[in-house]
Amino acid sequence: MIQVAPSLLSANFADLRTDVELLNRSEASMLHLDIMDGVFVPNISFGFPVIKAVRKYSQKPLDAHLMIVNPQNYVGAVRDCGVEMMNVHYEACTHLNRTVQAIKAAGMKAAVTLNPSTPVAMLEDIVADVDMVLLMSVNPGFGGQSFLPVALKKVRQLRDLIARSGSSALIQVDGGVNLETGRQLADAGADILVAGNYVFSAPDPLAAIHDLHVL
Ligand code: DX5
Ligand code: ZN
């Protein structure tokens, strides 16, 4: 079974509680929260007060995808929001090993994200220490973009690297996921699919999540 992580970026921000409660009734494994700072990516989304509000109503674990510079400065703040999985970009961390250790020491699961142009090989010496790797299948910053097929090759490469390293990291993919690209990703070996636009533009978001889950 594929795990599904709906991205709240495409939810109704004027009535987030309704969407969070809808997702409570879904087969989603976690909620994916896209945090943007307008520096690491050319867009700004939402921050800690919104995560805390979501935490109050979500029965699902929170997966925080931090598209920000200096994510190491916010480990405590993210933990205090009740986030289970803190997800930092490889490209934003000068001392990635230290940041991963700090996330785990704070009691959260640690994940590392790669931009589409960052090779999987850069993870060789960290993959055994993380709970999840997120491969971006769009350039981060916006929902509703088209899937970049380079992600399929990277899922296969990461599957090999994980096997060789004795790592138990799960493979998550984010960006442009729909039924067609989701099936390709599942065949390539992805464990968790993030989906924003596909879920929230569907007439029945719970059915859309189910369809990805059973791919
Ligand atoms: C993009 C975000 C994604 C985004 C995915 O920067 O990281 O999580 O919400 O949205 P869709 O599924 O619409 O491509
Ligand atoms: Zn994301």
C-alpha cells in the first residue's frame, strides 16, 4: 500500500479546520505542511501559528517540509508545534549531519529533501541516519506544477542506495502527483506520495486519497 501525505498548501486557508477534519476521516498517513520563507523559495506560505492551529484539530501526524534557509535555527520551534517529522532541504543545510542529529535529539523523526537537480548520491553518508528522504518532483515553491520525470530515475537510485546502506528510510515524493504519475512512482519504488492539487481539486478528496493509497 502506498502511503498518502496530502499537502495543505492547496487546502482552503479561510476554513482550514474543515479540511483538516476532512483529512482525519481519510486514509492519509500524515499531513504534509509546506513552510516557505520567500528566501529559499520564491514564495511565502505559512508558519508556526498555523501549524499549531492545525495540530489542535489533526488526528494525523504532521510532516513539516521546511523550504527555508537555516532550518537548524527552528528545530525547537518546530518541535513545540507538535510536528512528528521535520523535513529539511539538503541544499539549505551546511552541516546536515548536525541538523539531523538535533532533530532526532528533539524527539522528532528526521527527513532530508532533495531538489530535482540535486543528485541522490549526495545522500550516501546521511541516508542511514534519516527516517525518510523526500525527492522533489517539481521545483519547490508552488502547488499545482507539472511532474518532472527525473524523479522516477531518482526513486530507483535511492531504492538502491537505501538497500546498500542498510538504511530504513522511507522514500517520499512531492510535486505533480496524480493517478498517472503516482502509479509510475509506485512502480519505481516510492513509499509515500505527497499530493496537494490532486487531492483538493478533486470532487471527492477522500476518494482521491483512496485511489493513490491503493495504487
Ligand atoms: C511545493 C510543495 C508541495 C506542493 C505539492 O513546493 O513542496 O508539497 O504542495 O503540490 P502539488 O501536489 O499540487 O504539486
Ligand atoms: Zn512539500
